[in-house]
Amino acid sequence: MAKIVEYREIPLDDMVIGKGQVRTQNTGQEIDELARSIEIQGLLQPIVVCQAREEGKWEILTGQRRFLAHKHLGKEKISAAVLDERVDEGQAKAISITENLIRRQLTGKELKDGVNVLYNFYGTVKEVVETTGLPRSKVSEYIKYPRLIKDLKDLVDEGVVDVNVAVKAQDAASDDEGVVNPEVAVQLAKETAPMSGVQRKKVIEAIKDNPDRNVDEVIEQAKTGSKVVQVIATVTQNVHAAIQQVAKEEGANQDETVALLIEEALVDRGALEGG
């Protein structure tokens, strides 16, 4: 597979746009906005090039809009990642994103977006894990709808379950190799969808801890478990903002998130039995 051999500043006049980058319409749209961003923040991600067939020229594989924005700003050179061989646009993007994930140690939305692009290119969680070195649990967390099995995608499309519920159900119904039991996954998704976050977490953890346990038994136990009561608390704006952020990351509402955080804190203190 092609790899990045160096980063260098290349004169714009020495570049040609590769066929895979040529766009017949909308090429000039948003160039002004991108140029303003580059002028303020600099170029956040180098374009990707390889040696062109014409001697002394470099072919742009990814980054046509960044290249045009640099020309718009009157710049003479642009930072580029140089590949050791010519590849198609999809491969170039995958290589560029992988390198960026590792080199810049991206976090948050940038990391999630990058992982999703790589998943769409490679097609499996295993390939993304092996390419990036990221933990399987993190890759699985970042990739939601695209990695769902068809039966669960159908449930999400029909509005029967939320994508976050579907993902948790699929993960619980998967073995160590990532092979999903479709029947169990669908049952877990449907049965846990109407549950509270605390109940759903108990079901998922119980199945993960003991895959051979009867699913109906686990679900019934969760339904007939401890009675849920409402607690009203007053918190600072900073705490509220933190709760909202965790809720967003977990794909849950605020009530479910607070309940889960309280339960985890009580278990950690030894005031509540875990499991």
C-alpha cells in the first residue's frame, strides 16, 4: 500500500489537479470561506500529492479546494504530504486521514469524523483498528449507523429504535471477533428501547458478562427490578454543561445520564452493589 514519504512545501505553479480531483461544478463555491479560514488558522491538513507524469510536476490527489484557496490568497506554496506512488482519490483520502489521526492525535469530533471516513473506505472495524492502532472499543463507539447490521438499520429507519440503542444492542449480541447474533441483537434493541438508561445498561452489561445467559430472563429481571423514583437536584451551570456534554457523547437524555452517573458514583464509593 502507498505511504507518505515526506511533507514539503511545494510551489503552486508546480502542481496539476489529478483527474480524480477534477470537479465539473461547484468547484468555486465556498472557496472564499475556506480561504478566510486558512488565512486565520493556517492550513490544518496538508494536501496529498504524488509525482505527476510530467517531469517536475506534482499531481494533487486530495485537496483541490485547499489548493484553489491558496491561489485565491496569492500564496506561492502549499504544505503537501507526498506519496511514494499514485493511488486513487479514495485511497489517498484514507492514507491522509490515517496519518492525520496519528500525527496530530485528533480528539472529539475530528477523530469521530475521521474514523467514520476510514470505516466507509475499508468496510470493517477490524481494518480501521489495524490501520490506526485505535482500540476496537473506541472505533466501535465512533461508528454507529454505518456499522449496524441490516435488521437493526431497518429498525432505526422505521423509527422503532434509536441508533444509540441499536448500537448497544448489537455490541451486546457480538462475540469477541465482532460476529453479531442478529436474532439476539434485534430482541435486545426492541426490548430495551422503552427502558430507562439504568435498566438498559443493566441488561446490556448482563448479556456482555454472560453471553450464554437467557436473554428473556435478563430482560424480565430488568423490567421487574428496583422501582424508579424521581430526584430533583440543583447544580451549577458548569455541572449542567458537563452533564449535557456527557449526554451528547452517550447519545442519551439528561435524566438517563444523571441517573447513570449517580449510580456509577455510588458503586465506586461502595454504597451500592454493582452489576
